[in-house]
Amino acid sequence: MEQLGSLAEDLLEERVRNGTASPTESVALLKLNDPVAIANLERIQAQTAYLKAQEEKARSETFREEVMQKAMEAMKRYNPNG
């Protein structure tokens, strides 16, 4: 998908240089280089990474709790006298 985006950007750049870009394409190119849009994209990517890390942490904690619960149940069933 990134490769397609890169190809589209290259084509747009070429059309701007040739003077054949539509006004919509010109605006799209300006938006690509907008510092606010770039900062927003970076913020969204950071939030997504954070949420994924939180999800993984929750899964890990759930797994650990399940293992501990099974261990506790096994210890309750243990009878050292045979």
C-alpha cells in the first residue's frame, strides 16, 4: 500500500512540474506538505501504537492471571499424603 502511495505522489509531482495537475491535485500536494497535517498523522500513529501496547499488556495480564488461577487450583487439589 505504501508503494502505491509513493507512486501516486511521484505521478502528482510529475503532473505539477508539467503544468498538467488539476487544482484538486495541487491542493492535495499542498496538504501532503502541511506541517499541521503531518503532526496530526504522527499523533494518530503514536496513539495507535500506544493503544496496541495497552491491548498487548491487557492480554498478557489476563494470561498471567489465568495461569496463576490454574496453579492455585492445582495446589488446592494436591494431597501430600497420597
